[in-house]
Amino acid sequence: MNRKKFTAALIAMMMVSVIGLGAVACKKTEPTETTPESSEITTTTTTTVPTTTLTEWKGPLNATEEVTWNETQLEQEETYYVKVSKGEFLNVRKGPNTTYEKIGTLTRGQTVTVVAKTNSGWYKTKDGYYIFQDYLTKNQPD
């Protein structure tokens, strides 16, 4: 991954963190009713905790790419773990080469189900996308 893309991803993650912290800092205070006999005021504080949702992509690849490579179907689906350095991302592509469009990224330790292998060392995922074999492992990374 080049340095500009890494920097952009890092800035985006930092912005999400700052926005999330801002939501925690916002508190809603609701006063309770007071009666003439009481001069005390009681307040209730509610804290909102932000949640994070990862986007998942599913389904087969649209047939817009001309197949110009050979691939061998595996006898059965195999599950691999993404092995990239901590803080790095693995690009998922529409075809088995870096010239094909990047459609997403995966992080260290995520699982991938593969169904075929190309003659150029790329794995085809169950969803029809491609990941280079050097970044997948059978063992979960530490």
C-alpha cells in the first residue's frame, strides 16, 4: 500500500474516533420536578456510547470483466486468514492483478473463503473477487 493511501486511511480512522469521542462528551440532563416543600433539584445524566459497524460485501462479481487468465477450482472451499502487518490493509480486486479495480480492503486476521486459484498466484474468493496468495495464511496471525 502506498504511503498516501495509508495516510488517508489513518486520517479517516482518526476522524471517526474524534467524532465518536464527541458523542460520548455530549450529555443530556433532565431536571426532575420540585415541590414547594423541597428546594433540592435532582438531575439525571444519560451518556450515549457510539457504535461501530463494519460494512460487509456479499454476492458474486458482476460479469463486466473479460476473463484472460486460467484458474483451477479447488476441490472444496478453503478458509484463510489475512496476513498483513498490523495497521496495514489487504486490497481485494475485481481480477487477479493489481491493474484491476480495487473493490475493498481487509484487515489482519479477517477470514476469507476461497474457491479457486489462478495460474498467476491469486485466489478467487467465494464472492468472485481476487486476493494475492502471499497475503493469506491457514493459521490465524498473532
